[in-house]
Amino acid sequence: MSTTSGTLSADEQRLAELGYTQELKRGWSGFSNFAISFSIISVLAGCFTTYGQALKNGGPIAISIAWPLISVMILMVAFSMSELASSMPTAGGIYYWASKLGGAGWGWFTGWFNLIGLVAVVASVDYVCASFLMNLLGLYNVHFVFNFTKAAAFTDVHYSAHVNFALFACLLALHGLINVFSSHLVSLFNGISVWWHVIGVTVIVAILIAVPSHHASLSYVFGHKANHSGFSHGMYWFYVLPLGFLLTMYTITGYDASAHVSEETHGAEASAPKGIWRSVAYSAVIGWIVLLAITFAMPKSSAGVYESGFPALTIFETALSSAAAKAVILIATIGQIFCGMACVTSASRMTFAFSRDGAVPGHKLWRRLSSNRTPTWSVLFVIMFALIITIPAYFPNHLGTPVAFLAVTSISVIGLYIAYTIPVFLRWRMGSQFKPGSWTLGAKYKWMNPAAFIWVGLCVIIFCLPFAPAGVFFKKGFEWSAVNYAPLVTIGVMAAVTIWYAVSAKNTFKGPIRTIDELDTEEALPSIAQAP
């Protein structure tokens, strides 16, 4: 809409002050804004799929004790981001904040870290959703075009990987179509997703309490250590256990979505910050409950659980009846489908905003909107590159270990959390000169911001490390299929965009490009004062 064609709403006025016209359709409520971040965090996705990373690297204490402690640190990040979202509610979100607080260069690198992380989140969620779906179909003995049975899919690691990858591609296509069809439909599904997660977790916890004939002891759940990483026990505290932090850091991520859809949200200055921190807080509590329920359901003979590619699935199949296991995996799989859809929404909005400012190759294409005002081409960009970075999953190692899945989860955590904390650092550096919105930390930013970016710095280092001895370069027994390629992809992409920036982009890229000129803004503001 043109800023001079009529009276602007308060949200459109604020967006005009930030330099943008209202292009995306603003039809999301505050609940919808919260719902998309809650759906992306999805305790039915991260808690179930990366459960094994913590169980094998640390044992039950990496779940029962580490989860709440790490959640507190993540809340420091979320609170810090909430203040920024209130001050600058735009679809570019993190990238826009960094540009305004530190300049075009800071915005450039923040945007690329954010984009890498968001694409990797889409890849990781849909890939593991395909794994759960394949398992579920196997439980029901479903035979269709892939002609797989449970036995075939789980005894031949290569065949299993190929089927998994095909289902992954289908899920990407499904989520792309939903996002292209209608922004309103996505908002509706996100609202359903919230209740699916809340009710689904309640049902799953009830099943895990009532059905198993055996439950682990309190001392086991809150005191047992385990090291099935392949590294020596002497490395437990400073190397092995930190690798297990990926469970919490990966599960509770993607909440920047509330900022990315702020241009589609009513009352964004208040709704976006609340969507960020509330989605984190609620997910931390609900996630801990469901993780404890899974761990208490650990069967007496746990050897098979620790050897499994996805231990949570093994616990369900061994500790529960067939009907109960099917119900739990069905609830989790549908939750993951909702999560993947929301991830594509968030990533495509960020791609649209970054392309709107000319920072992505082919930006004129990616910023195009369809007739229903959804960023169709940005959706295509996201699902295409999510597929590409997961191609190594088509070539598994001989053990069938989901190294590719762990790598893309690490890429998402590394990319997103670096992007989250760059503007947090810049806001902290700016001090009292920062102009907050209606939601503010007050003086608490002085200690909360440093806590956030120091913690993230430590985690980034951890998740760049090898997950297994076979992935250690220049060591006997090294296998390329066991390599954590997260740092290779992240560094490779960032090296390319760094060279691009140094050679040409620094002369042409000036940060967020205003789509509304000063005259338009001045003419728009009086209309607000006259509005009823």
C-alpha cells in the first residue's frame, strides 16, 4: 500500500519510520506470532530427534540437569533479542538490528549467518521428520512406491538412507507448497500446532508414565553419567558432556521467527518481543517434562538404546506396547511436520527481507511477491538449499550413524546463535544511546547481554568439534562419512561472502534499503495523528 493513499495504522507508521512500506499482508495476531516460534522450537521435534546426542554424550544427567541450566542461558539470549525486536519490528529482524546498531558490514555478516542457520534448520527438521515418518510407516507395515518394510529400512543403512532422503524431499515440497499457497493458512496451522504440541506432550507423558512395566530410578535419571561417544572417559567433563549440549541448544532455537513475521503481525512492537521470550520459556518447561518422561521410561536393558541412531525411538519401541509406540511416534511426527512448515515460513521471510536490501545473489527474483502477497520465490530458495546441504545424508557411513543430521543441526545452531548475539553485542556496546521500544530490559542489559554472547561463543566452539573419533582428521581410522561438516559448510559459505564483500559488496551494499522516502514518511505521520 502507498503511504500517501490513506491513513496508516500504528504498525504501518512504525514500519514507515524504519524505512519500509507495508508490502507483506499484516494479518497475524499476537498469538500467531508466538505460535510460529513455539512451533519452530517444537519440543516434539528437537527433544525427540537430538535426545541421543545428549544420552550418548553425557548420559541422563546431560538431559535432566543440563537442560534446565542451559535453558536459563538461552533465556538470556531471548530476553536480549526481545528488547531489540520491540525497538525495530521488521521482517529482516536480526540483520536489520545489526545494520542499524553497527553499520552495513555488521548487518551483512549477521544476515548471512542468520540465513545459513535458518536454511539448516529447515533441512534438519524435515530430514529427521522423514526418519520418524519412515519408522512410523514401518510400524504399520506400509508398502508403497518405495516398497520398503521395517526390516529392510533398518538393516540396510544405504537403502534406509535413500528412502529417508526421498521422504525428506517430499516433505520439503509439501512445506513449500503450503507456504506459497497462503500466509493466512500458515498462520492457521501454526495456531493448531501450539495446541497439538501442548495436548500431544500431555498424552505422550501420560503414556510414558502409565504403560512401561519398568521405570528408571531417580538416582539413574539425575545422577548417571554415560560416554558412548568413542572418546576416552578422561575427556568426559571438558569434551564429551559439552557435545551433549546440542540437544538443548538445537531444540530451543528458531525463535527469531517472531521477529521475521513482525511485518505481518498486529501490534508488533509488543507482540514480537513477547513471542520471542515466551516461546523459549514455555518450551523450556514443557521440553524438560517430556525429556524426563522419556528418560524414566528407559528399559532395564539399555544397551540397544545407546547403540541406536535415534534412541528415543528405540525407547518407545522397547518400553511401550505396539499401540502405544505407534501413538507416541504419530504425535511426534505430526508435530515435526508442523515445525518444518513454520521453519520454511521464517526462513523465507528472512530471505525476502535480505533480498529486498540486495544482499543475496539473484535478489530481484527472491524478493518477488505472489498475487496473495507471499514471498513465493524466497520459499523456493529455502527448500532448494535445504535439500542441497543435506545431500551427504544420501551417503551414510557403515554404521548408519546420522552424522549428516548432526552436522546440519550444528550448522543451524552455529549460524543462528552467532546471528542472534551479534546485535546483542552491538546493543550492549551502544549502552544508554540505544533507543528501546515499549518492551525493554532497562539496566539489566548490562549483565544479561554479556552473559548471552559469551555463552554462545563457547557453544559455537563446541559444535565445531568432531562428534566421534572417526571424524578426527589425520587420526587412524578417519572416515569422511563421520566428519562433522558443520564448520566446513559455515566457514566455506562465510569465506565466500567475505571475499564477495571485500571485493565489491562493501562498495555497493549500504545496509537496509529504504522502500519509502522521507517525504512519504512526513506525509504519512500527520495522517496517524488524525486517525480515530
